[in-house]
Amino acid sequence: SDPLYQKWVSLRPGFSIAPGSSGALPRGTFGMEIGAGNILSQHYPNPVFIKVTRGGTSLASVGNDWYPPLPDPADVGPLYTELITSTQQALQELTDAGDTYTVHGLFWHQGESDGGRESKYAAAFANFVSALRRDLGMPNLRVVVGELGPGKPQSFRDIQWQNSLDIRNASFVSSKNLTTSDAVTHFDMASAITYGMRL
């Protein structure tokens, strides 16, 4: 509902909220898009991001957050619905403005809140990708899975790696040698930029 989310803006810090803080956007913080934008702008004339994000959320908790509408549509999470709606609206705005575009992929960095749901995460993520491709009408959408920070359990990061192998047209970005600004969860500024460049 924030009006800043309803318009296109030049890529800059300000569209993330740091862990433990609250208040309105824009802020001085940012996500991986700053580093990614740096690289993409070297290869594409007008790269854009449709950013749909919220920290501390789950993918593998039935009916919550990003939970997909597969296998049961009644279980869909509100953030999954927001992701689809926001993407469709943003792409329609480009079309209405007379612009053309190519969607190159989805950057997916999530999982800290699903640490206790490892047994469910792989299937939930596979269903998420299938539903996303179906609902956006993009059956070959590339999905880039971003590894959690090196301080997170290896068992969960192994699931992320395996997902990227098992899902068609998916890939994996390592967080090796990156550092965090807190207790092994959130990347510090330099690592967030580097990680975005890797994505």
C-alpha cells in the first residue's frame, strides 16, 4: 500500500528495511539489486527490477507468506499472491507505456525462517517454481537460487543446491567467503554488493 511501491524509480538504496528496524521507506538500506544492477547495466540498455520482498518470511509453512498454490490452491500464502499480482501489474505498466521487455529471470534469496522445515522445503520450492511459471505464463522462467549465508546450516544450503539441480532452468549462486553484519544471517554492505554481482 506504500505509494513508493507503486511507481518506477531509478535504482538506488532505500527499498529495504534493515533487520530490527521499522518505519517508512525510503531508507538508506538496499538488497542485492545494487550489485546486480551494476553488472546488468553493462550488458543491457535498461535493466529493471520488479522487487517484491519481505524479510523474516517462510516458503514452507502451509498457507503463510510465499507458500505456493500447489498442490492445493486453498493453501496459497499472501506474499505469493502479491508476487504474482505485482509482477503482472508492473509488466502491464511497461506495455501500456509502449515499452517492450524481456523477462530474464527471478532472483530468489530466502530461507532463514524455514530452518526448522527442511523436510518440507525442497518440495515446497519445486511447487513454488511450477506455480510461478504457470501463473505468470512463463514456462521457461529462469530461477536463480541465492545461497543463504555461510553461517547457516549446511544441511539447508545443500537443499538449496539440490533444488537448483533438480529444477529445469534453475541455477545456484554461492555465498562462499561472504560476511555478515550480525550473527551469521544478514550480509554486510560489501557482501550484499558482491552477492548481487554474483547473481
